[in-house]
Amino acid sequence: MNNNNGFNDTINQDDHDNAEELTGSSCDSSESEENSWIAWFVSLRGNEFFASIDEDYIHDDFNLTGLSSMVPYYDYALELILDSEPPLDSLSEDQQEIVETAAEVLYGLIHARYILTSKGMLAMYEKYQNADFGRCPRVYCQGHPGLPVGLSDLPRNYSVNIFCPRCHELYYPRASKHANVDGAYFGTTFCHLFLLQNPDLIPPKPQESFVPRIYGFRINKESAYHKQRENQTQGKRRVTNTAGGETPKQNSNAPKLQSTAGN
């Protein structure tokens, strides 16, 4: 009887030790994730639109095809993102700052590809459900959540805009802290593909539209109030057609992305 108790005590002690080891290893893993470069980057003020990219996705060279020619100090930047401790001591302070900025640009370009995958879509789905990207400011859209969209897939052309799935219009982000976020980090495809893959999230088109009135009466459509606007619109269309059908860039004076390291 005493021998059995001793045997049971030994088993219980082994189980307790194993549990401590598992708990310790899971805590270490959790701490390393919290202290990772990716966790730091997405937690920065102004980076709330970004999802955390799975490191396995970044480790797959196929997913990074073509990015090395778009980012200076590509290898250093990639190692920095993956917490591989690149030998930055061999670089000057100016070069180290370039690497830090390059890492942010590289992460953004990878992010634009990652959010087109099933895991990326799921991460953005949660953000969309929480209205993390903001809401449409149009009155008749009744605060419908928006989605981030770029006007170009190439960096440093346009800042990010918000697409409203209800009225299909674009708006500037409400918070000024998002003004410098590059639209290429979300691309031109994501918001539309997201809705196609989640058709239950596609809202009905607003039935109401604003009607201008003076003293309660609608303004005559033949009046200068409407005609002047139509004439200006037609004039712009003629200029566009004369230029070969190319649409002039919008928001071309958008500020260039700067490093957020140290903010």
C-alpha cells in the first residue's frame, strides 16, 4: 500500500514538472511574440489599419517575389522584420535609419499581398467587424464601416483612402494619424475581393439622397445651381478625353511615408 502511494507521488511530481515546462515554454513563446518587430510595428500610433503578418508567410520566398528591387537594403530590412538581428553595427547611423524605414516599407508591401490570403482576410475581417478602419461620413450610409484601399499598387503615389461598401465612394481617413499611411500597403484589390469572398457583408445601396431646397422648395434643375455644376463636369470629361483617356492623379501632394521608428 505504501509502495503504491510512493509510485503515485512520483507520477504526480512528474506531471507537475511537465506542466511547469509546458507553461514555461508557452510563456516564453508569448513573450517573444509580444516583443517581436511585427508586434511593435502594428502597435505604433497610426498603424492600426495593419494586420499582423504570419512569419511563416514571410519566410516563404515565393511570397516576396519582386520586392527586393523595390526596397533598399532589402536583406537587412527583411532580417529586421523577422528579428534575425542583422549586423547593423557595420552601418552608419544614416544607413541604419534607412534600414529601419526600408523595413517598414517592406512590411507594407508584404502586407498588401498577405491580406489577399485566407489568413490575411480573416485578420482584416475582425478589424472590419470592429470598424477599426473607420466609418463612412456620408449621412445616408448611417455610419457604415469602411475598408482601406489604395489608388495604386506602387508605393509613394497615394495615401490610403477608405472605401465605403454601401455608397462605393472614397474618403480620406478620419484621423490625421493615418494621413501618411501609403495606400499601396493595402492595394487596389483587397477591399473588393474581401466583399466578393464575404457576400453577406455587402450592404444594400442607399435609397435616399440629399435634395437641395430653398424655403422648402426643390431647386429647379435648369437653374445655374445645377447647370454650372454639369458644365464643369462636362468640361473635365472633355479634357480627360483629349489627354488620351487618362485620369489625372488625385492627392498627388500626399506626404511621403516617413520612418515611424522612435515615435
